[in-house]
Amino acid sequence: MNAGVKGIFTMHGKTMEDIRNNRGINQLIETNQIEKVLFL
């Protein structure tokens, strides 16, 4: 509860390019509202 995690969200795509093609998500990445992206 006190780990400092503000939120965990999922995005679906095969590559980072797939994710960046989504305007809404790309804007969040470009404005540093999303700090880290983890591919599984």
C-alpha cells in the first residue's frame, strides 16, 4: 500500500510501435504521465 505506485494499467500491442500509434497513449508517454512501460 505504501510502495509509491500511483497506478498500474495495461496496454495491448505486439511492439512499442503499436502502442505509440495510439494517439491517446502516445500523448501520455510524450508528456511523461506514463513513466515506465514493461513488455511481457
